[in-house]
Amino acid sequence: MKQLLLVWIFCGLFQFSFAQQIEITGLVKNADGNPLVNVHVFTKKNHATTNEQGRFVLSTNASEKGVKVQFSHIGYIPKDTLLAPGKHQITIILSWKTQDLGGITIQGRNNKKTVAYQNTIDSKTLENQKNQSLGEILQSLPGVSVLKTGQGIQKPIIHGMYGSRVGIYVQGIALEDQQWGSEHSPSVDLNNTQKIAVIKGAAALQYGGNAIGGMVLLEAMHQAKDTTFGQAIWFAESNGLGGGFSSNYHWNQSKGWSWRGTLGFKKFGDRSAPGYVLSNTGSQSGHAGMQGSKVSEKKSQLFQYHYFYNELGILRASHLGNVTDLYTALQSSNPLIVEDFTYQIQRPKQVIHHQSFQFQQKNFDENQGYHQWIASTQWNSRNEFDVNRNPNETRPALTLHLITQNLQWNRKQSVGANNQLLYGVQTLFQYNQANSPTGARTIIPTYFKTEVGSYVVGTFVLPHFWTIDAGLRYDFQYMQARKNYLKSRWEERNYNQNFNHFIIGETGVQWITQPKFTYHNFAANIGVQKEFPHYYTFKAQIQLAQRSPNVAELFSDGLHHSNAQIELGDLNNQPERSVKSQLYLQKQGVNVHWEVAPYVQSVQNYLFLKPIGFESTIRGAFPVWEHTQTHAFLVGVDQQFKHQFRGNWCIHQKLAWIYGQDVTNHQPLIDLPPWNFSLHVQKNFTLVDAQLTYELVGRQNRFPNFNFVTNIVNANNELEPVEIDISTPPASYGLLHGQISKHFTLKSGNTIEILATIRNITNKRYRDYLNRQRFFADEMGRNLQIQIQYQF
């Protein structure tokens, strides 16, 4: 027996001598010296992908002769290298593929240079989460949370700011889709998106000055000039018993035009919390698009059209008939209305159609500068359906039709060897038509808005690895609305003291008004960056900005059907004035990356929704929220740490904390994210890749007390005063998620990747402070997701 054991040990050592380990850490760049994201690095037995800094770590076994490591990326010439056993640190340069079209050489250009503070989500992460919403995907970035309305509606929160304070830009154009609503999800097609960036700093002034919370930039897929390829993704989910597909296909024409078509659809039934069905939370959505582009040495042209459709059910238990039912719902641990699972989407619900058309032309000059012209038109149609007591009623309670036209001219110009200026002019024309086919009062009025903005941003590279960026922006805004006010509401809000000149007529108990507002907003930013040895980077910046009140903050006056609440605007509301300072310290090594980013922000005239009581209507009893202003002070910190270990192990930890105070009223701010922590562990095995994530969200212990007293009918059929607690946040919670994936390369060169993901593995029951429907139901329970990606 001992002899057999010795033979077995000897054979193992003998085998080890012929299968030695290679450990590779590296950086992949393009010919311009910029890091390349999502490069496929692989051997016969193992593979890795470059991160957003272009870095990768790969471990594999090899013979004494070494192993061939290959590098591939769409639009670049593949490259390989032979490495001997041992440890290696390498840098790989990939060259653009070129194509000769009638004597013209087509070559990719990547001259983008930015020192702004930003975090990005690369295409690989997006591919693995195509069935998620934009808000859910953005949560993977430090300092980003989501404001939710039920299970299907999410809006990003950046450093405690949300709504109109966070601009969402698609190919350089602001998304205009009634973003004033907290329950209006962004109407975006992620199937057409290759990269998402959250950006702060002077570079953000190029896009707009209103977004005092930050910018979310969605960049389209790169159009390769000499290849035909496509992608198809199928996915299914256990919670909601639904799924869908998304696809895109790229092809070329002989005259130099490249084309891409996209198509997708998904449908889900009622979601489920642990123990019960979340009735009427089904959804279905679809998208389609076409993009064409042409690039030469002197100019580039691009046009694109996209259509997006979304139909979302609103939790039935959030729309109740009277104050007593509403009080009972707030006291109950389960929803008052729970029905059998169904795919049918009933009232209350919202139906959205969004179309966008865009044309861009960019003329290049000799010094990597350009002139750029952009023209775009967006059409947005939103129908909101309430719970109508008439079962035969099919008409929506509210219809909003929004058309927006943008025109832009941007100029990038080199100043000296390393400095550059970016400046431009932007215009916006917008018309919104509001109607109620059922005769209900519309929450916002019909209005017209025009904006003209100009900006200049400079980036200056100094000796000793110092960089300074600075920017200025001015925006003019004019808004004119037409709205009927109840005479009683007009006097209740004291509008008769300052706004009687808006009255142009009357009808019965209502004033007919035509409010007109003009705003002049300024923004400025200055930042410095210093690069130190050993991959350390330090940044500091200060930003001044103003934001005009949006249409809801001025004119809201009625039931917000999707939110199940009555909202009141105020014509007295003034522009917000923000001052924000940020610091940023980063270490970006080969295997280790960490960053710490503290910030402090003061906002005068900070606008927020404040609960002030209940109101009973013929449609039921609803809480009343008022758009009011205060002086807000916020301080917080974002932190993350990544480490790639030997053997293809990787950990990624992040933490976010924010403190907010209502200085005027000496109380905490409402709706601020509690502290949150996450730990992500990943291991790339020979056969599969595995990931495990633990997410911990604390209880928000700092909150204002907006509870109030109302009368309900008790069991003895008598009126009884009770306190309505709508202030106390829910308890903290921890969630465990897992994912495994397998990558296949077919003989044809096409690839297939299969992913299996489980969200909320333990099926934990919890409620989220940032969910507007936390009063009525728990969050969604365990969800198994299967996804198949096919690259061809």
C-alpha cells in the first residue's frame, strides 16, 4: 500500500513538472495609448476580460514550451504572444482594423481625453444585465442608488440627488420623457448601449447646467467598418414567469456606410414577494432601432432612430377606496389586495411610447479637433390609467404628449501641445399637451418651453503631472403654461397676492391662467488632478450650479395616478443654487484598485416632496405631498476596493454613506439613501466562472417626522383619531446573490455564453426605504434568471 502511495505521489510530481503555472498581469491599449475595455484574453484552457482601465489578470497551466495567449476585440486586429512558465507583466497594443473603400482608408478614431471624475459600466457588464433596468444596473457604481415605485420603476439617485437633478444623455442628447415624475422610468434601450458613465466635473457642463446631482451618459456601440457581426440574447426569470430577447446586427455597404439594427421584447406576469403575489405588477416592453454611420479622415456622419414601448402595472394594493382602508394598509404586514398570478396588466397602469431621431456630423481638423452639429427630435406619449369604478371605462385618466427638438453646435480645439478647449451652443424647443379623456384634473398643464445654453470647458496639462480643468455655462429658459385652478385652491395657496396677472379668464369655480416664467442660470466648475508614482491619482474640484423648478414643482395640482398620491406644486418656488466640493484619491495598480471620494454639498432653495396629509376624492383616499423648498446640506463618501489574486480570484467591495440635513427646519432630509455595503467575490474556473455578492443596506436612522393625525371609522362605526406613520423607515436588510457562467467558442469562431443568476438566494422578506410603495408591500422575493448570449 505504501508503495502504491509513493508511486501516486511521484506521478503527481512528475505531472506537475510538465504542467507549470503561468501568471500574467497586463494592460491592453489601442494605438492612441488609451486603455481598451472588454478585450477577450484567452488560452486554450482559460480566459479573462480587461476591466475599465484596460487591465487583466490571467493564470493558467503550461508546458515547458510555454503557452500562447491571444487578444481579440471587435474592430481591432487580433494579436497573440508566446509566454514561458513564470510570472509576467505585459503591455499589449492592438491596432485598428482598416478597410480600403474606393481609395479611401477607413480607420477608427479615439481621441477622447477627459480628466473628469467619472465611473463607468463596460459592455461586458451590460451584456450580462440586459434584462435589468437602467436604475438597477447603475447601482453597481459607488454612490448610486435608485428611487423605486414598486418593482418595475427605478430612477437613479446620485449622491442623494434624483429626478431633474440627474441628467440622462443618450449619444450627447438629453433624454426628454417626462422625467419630472419620481415614478417615470427612463425610456432607454440598453440593447443599443455599449458603455454607461456617471460623470461629474467640468466636462459635465458640455451637456447641461441643470443636473446638479450628476450626469448619466449612454454611449452607443462602436460601429466596426470592416466586419459583419451580430448578437442575440435570450433570457427568462422565475419571479414573474417571464422573459424575452434582444438582438443587434451590424453590416456594411461598399460606399463606407455601416449599419446596425436592434430589436427586443420582454414580458413578465405578476411579481411575487415571499409568501404572496404582488398583484398587478406585470409588465411588457419592446424596442426597435436603426443606426447608420460613415467615418472618413475628414468627417463622420451618424443618424439613428429608436422606438421604445413600455407598459407597467402598478401594485393594486396601493390604490384604496377610503382613509380607513389606507390606514389599515399602512398597519398591515401584507397587502390588502392579493389575487392569483396573471399576465394581464390591469388598472392602475402606465403605457409609454418614446421615439427619437438624431443626426450628427463631425468635421475633423488637423490637430485632433472638430466641429460637430447635432439635430434631434423626441416624441414621448404617456398614458396613465387609474382604478376606475366604472368597469366599462377603457380611457386613460391622463394623457401627456411631449415633443422636444434639440439643436447643438460643439467645437473642440487644441491649444498648444497638450491643452484643449471645448465650447458650444445648444437650443431646446419643447411642447407638452396634457389631457384627461375622463374629465379628471391633469396633474401638470399644457406648456411650452424654450432653452438656449452656451458653455466653454478647458483642460490644461501642466508639468509634473498636474492637470487643471475649468468650465463656465449659461442657460436661458422660458416657460409658458395654460392651466385652470380652482378658485379655492388659488386663494389657499395665496396666489392672489403675487400672480393675479396670470389670470386670463374664468369658468365657473375655476380661474383660467397663463403663467409665464423666465430663468437665467449659471454654472461653473474648476478641478485639479495630480498623478503620483506607483499609480496614485488625486483630484479635487468645486462646482457651482443652478436648477430651475421643473413643471411639476411649479404646477402640480392633482392625483398622480401611477404614484397613488396627490401632489401640489407652488408658483413661488425659486431656482435651486448648489455649491459642491469633491475630493478623489485613487490607487490603480496591476492587481489592486481602490478609491475614496468624499464630498460636501450645500443647496439653497432645495426642492423636495413633503407629505402633508390625506385627501379623499371620488377615486379614493390618497396621501397629499407638496413641493416645498428649504436649505439642504449634504456630506458623504464613496469608497471601493478591488483586488485580483492568483488563480483568477477577484474581490470587489464598495461602501456609500451620506448625511443630509434640512438646515432651515433643523431636521434630517427625507428620502436619502441609508448607508450601504457590498462585497463581490469572483472566481474564474477552467470550466465556469462563478460570482457571489453580498449586499447590506442599513436602516435610515435620520429621517424627518411628517406623521399626522386623521379620523377613521373604527369597528364600532365611530370616528376615531389615529396617527398615520409615513415617516419611520423599514429595518436594515442583507441580500445574497450568485451567478455562474460558461463561455463556449464554436468551430465557426462564434461564441455562446450561458449565465445563471439567483437574486435574493435566501428569499428574504424586506422593505426598502427608497421604494414609494413600501407602505403597501414587501420587495420582490427570490428570482432565478437564465440568459443565453450568442455572438456571431
